Amino acid sequence: MEAIYGTWPWYVGGPLVALIMLALIKLGKTFGFSSNFRTLCSALGAGKSCDFFDFDWKAQRWNLLFLLGTVFGGALAAYGLSDHQVPPIAENTIGILKSYGFDSAGKAYLPTELFFEMDLKNVLLLLIGGIFVGFGTRYAGGCTSGHAITGLSELQWPSLVAVIGFFIGGLLMVHVFFPLIF
């Protein structure tokens, strides 16, 4: 049971991801979660009023099943196979987060001050952040999993550019904007 309850090391998870990607490449499939939004919209009839959603969504049923399996697996792991442990965070990071007002740093899995206190500031942050993520996903032609896992494994140049952009955006958010917001 320790193998199920504990985290898996990189030398187990990495090769498993690589094997899955090799299988997808062999099957001629591409992986990415943001494409499921397009597939769902197409399945619900959005293709009748928008050309972007007008495609054969049934060819992507496997990806919808993967999405459902991920949601189910995450719920199973969180509520059935977890002792609700908090991942270890470096003391220096905890100190920095506490200086920003996150007293739950190191005590909770998510920052409770951001996700469980629904004041106007938090609602706006989550809403604006969601809009930026949605716009960025569409503008970049895919999400982080699609570009960083599928695109890089297929040696696609646009995916390398997108992943570099994701990292730059993440660094800017953490080191420039995060201190300004909090």
C-alpha cells in the first residue's frame, strides 16, 4: 500500500509517461486536455454556429474518456487512497509565502486564503487568471500538457516555443506579479 499512498519517484513516473506517449504516437493520437473543451462544445452542437467547433468530435472520444478517468482517478486518490498529507515545502518558501499573507503555507495542500475565502479580491483573481489561462491556451494552440508532453515528444518546434513561453510566464508571475498582488 505504500506504493499507492506515497509519491512515485521520477524514474518511475517519467518512463511511464514516455511509454504512454510512444503508444499515442504509434496510434497517431495527440494528447492535451484543452482540446476536450473543443470536443465537448462540438458534441453539444456548437459546430452549427461556429466553424471552429465544426469537426468530427467522435474521433476524440478516447480523449474525453481519458479526461473522465483523470477526474475519477483524482477523486479516488484524494478521497479513497490518501491520508490527506501536506506535501513538504522548503522552510524558506514557507517564510516567503507567509510574508505575502499565506499563513496556511506548509499546513494545507492549497492556500486556504486564496481558494476558500471568497472575497471580491480572490474571486477577481481566480476569474481573471482563468480568462488568461483560457486565452493563452487558445492563442498557443494548446495547453501545457499538450505542448510539453505531446508536442515535445514529437519534436515540434512550436511546442518548444510554447513551453519556453509557459516557463517565462510562470517565472514572471511568481517573481514579479505575485509580490505586487499580495
